[in-house]
Amino acid sequence: MDYFCHESSGVLRYGSDHWVRVMCDRSIIAYYAWLLKKYGLPVQLGSAHGAHISVVRGELPPNPAKWGLWDGQEIRFKYSTNVRMTDWHAWLDCQSDQLNELRATLGYPPKPQKRLSDGRILEQSYHLTIGRV
């Protein structure tokens, strides 16, 4: 089975603080928070920004003429069912060719590779925060 086995979409939003986020369906993170709680891992749902995928995190755009590109448009993404965690954070890995294209157009470098515990490598992976552990 493909690691990114589910698909969804969200709305792209630019912030005045040089953040770009895809605002996602809250029910995705609510479901996974419920599963974690069911198995004894309490989670504080979501973040101050709601259910979202961070595309740009407060970095000045290398290509400012393109800032605002696709604002308010629907962005498709795929996500994994594998919950990943640290001591304080739980999330789902996401992938989107549209987001990769947007980052490149704005002049940002590609997202770095991530290695999973089973040795697989994720190319240009984003994440959807479930909440704080």
C-alpha cells in the first residue's frame, strides 16, 4: 500500500507574518486525536492556527513578486495513516505536488528528505499537526 494512502484538500492562505498554510478539514485531526486517546495517549487537539499544513514558516520570500500566488485556492494533498510523534507533538506526513510547485515558484528550496524508522525516505514531505502530546 502507498504510504500516502488518503487524499484531501484545503484552502491556501497567506499570512502577514510570512507564513503560508493550507487550512484543512478539522475532522481529519479530530479522528486521529480520538484514536490516540482511545489507546491511552492523550492529545490536545490542533494548534492555535487550526487544522493546517505549513508550507512556508515565517521566511521572507526569495521571489516576492510571486507572493500571494494561489491564495484562497484549493490545494490537493495526500496523507499517511501513520501517526508520528515526539515527546510533545503528533502529526501525519503529507505530500502535495502543488505545494512543491508553489515553494519552487516562490523561490524556496525543496523540502528536505525525511527517513522513516523502517528506512523509507519521504521526498518533500509536509505535515498535518494532530496536536500536542
